[in-house]
Amino acid sequence: KAGVTQTPRYLIKTRGQQVTLSCSPISGHRSVSWYQQTPGQGLQFLFEYFSETQRNKGNFPGRFSGRQFSNSRSEMNVSTLELGDSALYLCASSLVGRGANVLTFGAGSRLTVL
Amino acid sequence: LAKTTQPISMDSYEGQEVNITCSHNNIATNDYITWYQQFPSQGPRFIIQGYKTKVTNEVASLFIPADRKSSTLSLPRVSLSDTAVYYCLVGDGGSTLGRLYFGRGTQLTVWP
């Protein structure tokens, strides 16, 4: 079955612009979570969506937002980009149910802010 | 959510067994222990998951003592391609799934 698909894979923006990243989870997975990875901060949780509702949110400013559609696909948006937003943005999906669950990650979207 | 503590880095040689220990003193009753592997510019990939005692799959073993306050990932006979960052995560499968704490992980470097 198809894995988690993230688009675009690479993008370059300038300060002040906004960006939208897309994530298509594995079919049947209802939970989608987003992470930011930088060399300095490691892998940090942004937010998680489940059945179109944001269920968990990390410690990021309001410039970072997201949403999930009825087909479980998710988008995240970063407005008023700053140089420090340059990072690898990872999306993960999970089949949420009873017991343990495992995250399946996409390849990521590499954002460079100039 | 239980945070974890792992060594920042480890070195090994090809063919050796590597053991990476993770400390999770605040693990809760419902928490599972999951290990992920990450190569540069890729998303983390699931390696193994366990709740107690020992779990083994085709790539690794996971040892969990009775008190579950730590766990050890064992990689048998590593190769150069096992050079990666390894993350230990603790959490349950419910509403806290999305807030799993990855931390910095352990950079494993395998030398020829």
C-alpha cells in the first residue's frame, strides 16, 4: 500500500511569505501529526489532527497552523515566514485504535527561507 | 508524557552487536516503548515496539526489565548502513500519540 506522501519535497521562500505543505496519510489512517526538524532543536511536535479536529498542539507560535480534511489529508500553513522556520517538516500518520500505535512518516518537505 | 534519556552518540564497528539503552523513569502503565531509526533528510522509520520483557523481529531486539524504567535496543551484527539516529519513544496509543517526545536521539556511527 502507498506510504505517507508529502508535497512539495523542496521549496524556497523569502521572509514574510507564507507556505502551505500537504500530507496524504496511509489509507485508513485517521491521525495525522506534524513535526519540525532542525539541527539545533531536533524533532519537535507541531500538532496532531484526528477526524478533522486538532487534538494536540505543540509549543509553536500561532503562525503555524493546520487542518485536516474529511479524507484525512492534512495541510499545514506557516505565515509570515522567518529565517528560523527553515527546516525539514515531517508528517506522520497512524491507525489510531486500542493498544499501541505506530507512526509512519513521510519523506518530509524541506523548507528554506531566505 | 514520559520523557526519555538516551546517549547522544555511539560508535561501533561492522559485525558487532550494538546496545542502545533508553531511560524512561516516568513511564505509565499504558505506555508502550517504541524505537525509530532515521537517516539524513528522511522521516523516522519504525524499528520495534514492546511493552515488557523481550521482543524480537527481523532487524532488532528490545529488552525491557520488569520495572519498565528503561529499555535496550539491540542491533545484531551492525553494518555501515545502520549508521543513523535512533529514537526511543514512550507513550500510549490513544490521544497522546501525537505528542510523543522524540528528543535528540542517539547518533550511531558504524565504522568499517
